[in-house]
Amino acid sequence: MAITLMIGSFVAILNQTLMISALPTLMHEFDVPSSTVQWLTTGFMLTNDIMIPITAFLIETFTTRQLFLYAMGIFAE
């Protein structure tokens, strides 16, 4: 359990670090100011915060097989 939590924490920090390092490239490619790109980071973090309890609810409600099939069905379309 501790190893799973450590891996999850590491991936969350890595995910945020990758997002922050991409900001200068996004500013250059889309020709937008830093204030606009900061909203992207805020939206990204809010989406992560919202999905954590939703994921916990889904894991308790459905089986792993059902969740996998639903996810593949949604993202394959």
C-alpha cells in the first residue's frame, strides 16, 4: 500500500512538473501572454482535484473490467 501511494505521489508531482515546463512552449506556439497560459495550469489542477473523488466513487461502484471497457469505449470514439 505504501509503495502504491509513493508511486501515485511521484506521478502527480511529475505530471505537474511537466505541465509547468511546457508553459513557455505553449506561450510561444499559441502567441499568448503568460496570464492566459496560467489559466491553463489552474484548469489542469482543478480537473485533477475534481477527478480524484470521482475516480474513488467509480472504483467503489464498478468493477475494474467495467471501468476499463467504459473508458475504452469513450476514448475510442
